[in-house]
Amino acid sequence: MFQKSDKRSQIFQAAFKLFAQKGFFHTTVEEVAQEAGIGKGTVYGYFASKQELLRQMLIFATDYYFDTFFRVVEGNGGLKEKLVAIAKEHFRFFNEHREIAKVVLYEHRYITDDLGDWLIEKEQGRIQYLVELLRSAAANGEIRVVDFKMAARMITGALWNLGMEAVISSFSGTEEELAEGIIDILWLGLSRQ
């Protein structure tokens, strides 16, 4: 995810680490620079302010997450396999990038309106993508016809909730067990039928 020799990546890594540990408000640009092993002026050479640094960090992490989301769906079999692949990748991301997840979870109050709108637009794109997957699966007879948008929201909501819970506490089970467990419940529902 991060390029070792790239200064911007070094700054992101340092900032994610410190923002996750100390919080955005309590971390200084000087501390980020020290953690990255560079000068404070170098940080300002890339980012006009600490707020802009956070903004660019969240854009970087979100783009990486969504690019991976769309990539893992391609080439998998039916809908259930695609959903399991999405869930596995989701939990892998949260497990491997806990600091990023903590920053997203705890520092959302520092998200500006324009960044918030952009994040909502990205999430709506993912919801629409899932709607189309579900619609196609229904047309192929894999699933029954339901409110596809509601189903897509339920899937993403469950993934985000469990992912954040795992970041706050810890993963209870492997990424594969979590993915298969959540998709099994979503796939079969709670009914005895």
C-alpha cells in the first residue's frame, strides 16, 4: 500500500500511526515529520496544513480500499463467492491497516463537508455496484428478487460494523471465518425455512 522510498507515503504512514495513537488534534506536524524521518518543512512541502494532510490521507486510503473492493469481485464465481471475496478483503484490509481504520473511526469529526460529500459519493458507487450484482444474480436465479438497494446497504453496513468492532477490540477468528460467517447469515437469513 505504501511505497517505502516515497516521501508522501512516509508521511502518510507516520501520520496514520500517530493519529491512531494520539488523535488528530493532539498530534503535531513536527511529530509526524519526526516519525517519518524527515524535516517539518518537507511535510509542508507536500501538504499545506495538518487538515490537508488528513484529507489526503483519507482520500488515499479510500481509493486504495475501493480499488481493491472492485478488483476482488472480478473473476470470482457466483454471487455468494463474490460476497465472500468482498468480505474477506474487507476484513483483511481492517486487520492489516488497523491504524487507518482507527483514524477513519475516531477522526471523522475533522472531515470537511467537501471530503464528506466525496466519501458519500464513493460509498454510493459501491452500493450501486452491489445493487447491480444482486440484480444480475436474481436474473440468473441465484437469489430471489428483493429490495436490492436495501440488501446492498445491509451487506456494507454489516461489513463496516464488524470491521470497526474488530479494530476496536480484536478479530475473533480468521478473516476467512468472519467473511464466511457473515455471508452465511446474510445468504440464508435467520429463518428456519
